[in-house]
Amino acid sequence: MDPEVRVLRAAGGFGRARRLLAVASWLPCVALGLALGSEPLLTALPAHHCRPDPALLPPALRALRGPALLDASVPRLGPARSPSPCLLLRYPEPALRARPNGTGPCTRGWHYVLPAAGLLRSPVTQWNLVCEDGWKVPLEQTSHLLGWLLGCVILGMGCDRFGRRAVFVASLVLATGLGAGEALAASFPALLALRLLHGGALAGASLTLYVARLELCDPPHRLVFSMGAGLFSGVGTLLLPGLALLAQDWRLLQGLSALATGLLLLFWGYPALFPESPCWLLATGQLARARKILWHLAEASGVDPENSPEEESSLATGNAPARRKARVLEEERPHPFVCTSSCPLMSTELDVLSAGSPLPQHHCILELWHTHVTWRNGLILGFSSLVGGGIRASFLRRLFPHEAVFYGPYFLVAALEMAATIFLLLTVDRWGRRLTLLLGTLVMGLASLLLLAGAQYLPGWTVLSLSVLGLVASQAVSTLSSLFAAEIFPTVIRGAGLGLVLGAGFLGQAAAPLANMHGRRGFFLQHVVFASFAILALLCVLLLPESRGRGLPHSLQDADRLRRSPLLRGHPHQDHLPLLPPSHCRTQTQLV
């Protein structure tokens, strides 16, 4: 048995204290779900038309009021004869009573059909982000997604350097201040900058919470607690429209969101609810701090390290002779116990506990380039996340070709995300990470290709079914790629590695608003590109290892030992590590 396993057993393993901390980490996901789901509400486009301008009418028509004035001022479009959203009728100048001879832009603003998404005021209506300024809405959406991308990458590296707890608390402080700043934004450029920064702060809080929760759990419970957090986030997304109906003003809604993150800071800012990850402390050589936290967890779990078996208590207290005796005893007898903790491996020699802790040893994400297979695994999962996030807009566009309603797409997407989470909860531990990811990618690619090739020939119910199935599969691929990445990246760079994978997903999601900035003219090309990427991702997933039931890797060397096994039946020693020269294959086989 590895020495640190005995330390963790002395600290209660995945006992009552760790279980309570993992369950408590679900509650902040509701507030983070509220913040993440606010983007569709803030950018919802209400039905609108130009305000009539009597000065543009002939003298005989200037006395008109109500619907008659609207009919004389605004052209009607389509079979429904709805008012034009961006044009006013023009009349010949000298004529007293004449027929309109053209159209022109709005001159007195717009009339909006409110409430839109439950709000009587939104950034769209306050700054008239329609018609000629309509491109500013997808710009704001892209800016917010870019903030999430940058936050995942930058703060992910920060949580590997400064710790999970420090970055989580700092992200909450920033998110609270920036959320309050959004509620007070005086102009659209100020809102644009604040949304960018606010997205980055929320990404940092979400990422560090995810990593800390994963490192608390043992292998059998990692999936359950990770998917449970996703369900709580979905609950927050579903509650947001009701909160908008109560607030009815986007500034008040943003203020309430900032208040929610402030409450998180008030409670989860205490070390008792969010302690530093012992895994990270052990991996970076901060053994004195790790011992204090593990001792506290042992006491909270009802375990007394002083009354533990001799070899375990000696490791907790730092008695070097007893530790050496314990290692001899462990070598002389079989050990049926299997590691139930997800913490990484410490050094095999724990005499440093009695000699004093060394300086912290931090690692950079750039060290991935010196690994044999870990860089490849991260690249494949980042690519899968990119495809899963980008192709989602294509399925949504098939379901709702006209953005005339808000609640239907919003609640359908939230419900399908929760359905994908439940599907993963029921299948991933049974089938394995790699096989489930492979099936999700296959369904996503086939649905996309069928819609691309035969949408105009297929019945409506078939298009609807394929779009719903594709949405569920794409969400499952994105969620499982994140869990998979967190399990195969080593503790020393887990935050940065997971941040890159999550950032790739947000980059894929940003493709949809970028296409909208050009009037959706790139929709077909975007669909073709992501459908092709889905087929390529299907082939790449076959190269991934299986992480089900394995402890989290501690170092880059440990991560490189995660090798690809046969898809349906595990024979790890028959693997030959594709993409590596034979010399590396022999080296890795000897390490195992």
C-alpha cells in the first residue's frame, strides 16, 4: 500500500467530512447557474417596429392617431402583415395626399412589445440594439463567452499556482464587484467590458469549485458528485426566468445575481466549507498544510489518528522509525485494500514530514510538451469539447429557425442539458468514460450529417427528433469531456488542463454569435465544418485511455502511465501506445 494511502485512511478516507463538503459544493452551482443563464435574458430580442414620425407624412395624414397612424407610417411585411422592424414609409414632399414612394430608416426610435423574457427593460431596449445596431448583440454575446474562455485558461493556471481555495475566493470577490458594476453600467461599451470581465470571474469560480470537488471524491463517487453539481446548475438556470419576472428590470436582475455571488462569498469564503485541496497540497510538496487539513478532516469524520493502527498514526504524526517499520510490515504481507481516495501519490519517502516541509513545487502547463501521451489526451478532449460546444447552435437553429419566442428554446435547452447529465449519470460508470464519449460523438455526428444532407427531404418529426437527439448528445460530449479531462490531467496542472478543455468548448459556442454578426450568412458553412469535425473527433476518441475506477494522477509521469486499453475488454499490457515510437512504448510498459 502506498504511504499516502495510509495517511488518508488515517484521516478518514472519503468519510463523513468529505461527503458533507462534496454535497455542500453543489449549492454554489445554483448561483453560478443563475449567472450563466442570464445571457439569453439580457440579449433577448423583443418584437419591435419604428415609432411613427408624423413629420414624414403628408399634411393630410398628420392628424392620424393609433392604428391608422401606424398603417400610414410603417410598411407591412409577409403574409402576416406584421409591421417592419426597421423601416418607415416615405412620401413625395410636395404632395398633400399621395401614396408612399419608398422607405427609410427609423427617425424617432422603436416601439417594443414588452415584457421580453420577463423584463420590461433590457440592454437591447435601453440602448436600442436593433436594426443598424443589431450587430452589437452578438458582439456582447461573443464578449461574454470570450470572458469565460479567458477566465478558464488564466484562472485555471492560477489555481495550480496559488491553490483552489485562493482562486475560488478571489473569483467570487471579482464576480460580486463586477456583477454590481454591470447593474450600474452607464453605456453599452462599459457593459461590454464588464461582461467580459464578469464572465472570466465566474469561469474561475466554476472551474476551481469543479476541481476541488473532484479531488475530494474517491473514484466510485467522482461521477455522482460531478453530475449532481451539473443538475444543481440546471436548477439555477430554470429558476432564472421566474426571478426575471419578479425583477422586470435587467439592472435589478444583475444586482440580485451579484447578491447571490456575495452570499456565496459570505459562507463559502470560510475554510470550514471550502478548505484547500489536500491533493493539491500533497502534489506541490506543502506537507505541513496538508497534514493540518487531513487531521481536521479525520476529527470531523469521527476518526482519531492517535488511536489509529500504528503504521497509520505514525504517518500522520511524523514518527520516522515507526514509518519504516510500517513499510517493512506492508511489504511482507498482502494488501487487499484498494485505494478509496482520489488524492494523488505523495513521495514514497515521507521522512520529510519530520524534517520539515520543502518549498512548494509548482508546474506550468507548458510542461505538457515534454510528456508522451498526456498532451495528446488533452488535445483530443479539447477538440471534443470544441465540437460539442460549436455544433449545438446548428441543432438549435433546426429546432427554432425563427427567434420569435424565448421561453420555448430556453427551457428546452435547460431540460435537455439536465437529461444529458442524467444519461451520463446512468451510463458512464457502467460503460466507461471512453465508450460513452465515443457513442455520444457518434450520435452527434450522425444526427448532424443527416440534418445537413436531407433536412429538406425528411418529415418534420424526423428533423425534430434528430435535432433533440443531437442536442442531448452534444451536451453529453461537452460534459463528459470536462470530467474526462479532470481525471487524466495530473494534480499539478489539473486546473490549467481542464481550463483549456473548457475554454475550447466556449470557443465553439462563440461561433454562433460570430455568424449572427454577419446576418447568419455563414450558418450552412458552420454546420458543414462542425459536422466534419464530429467525424474526426470520433476517430480521435479511440486513442484515449480509460479513467473509470482509477485514482487521480499526481505527477506528469503518473498521467503518462494512463494507457489506452481495448474498448470493450481491458487488457492494458497489450497496448502499444499509438503515435509513439517503439522505444517509448517499451519504456512505458516497464514503468507499469
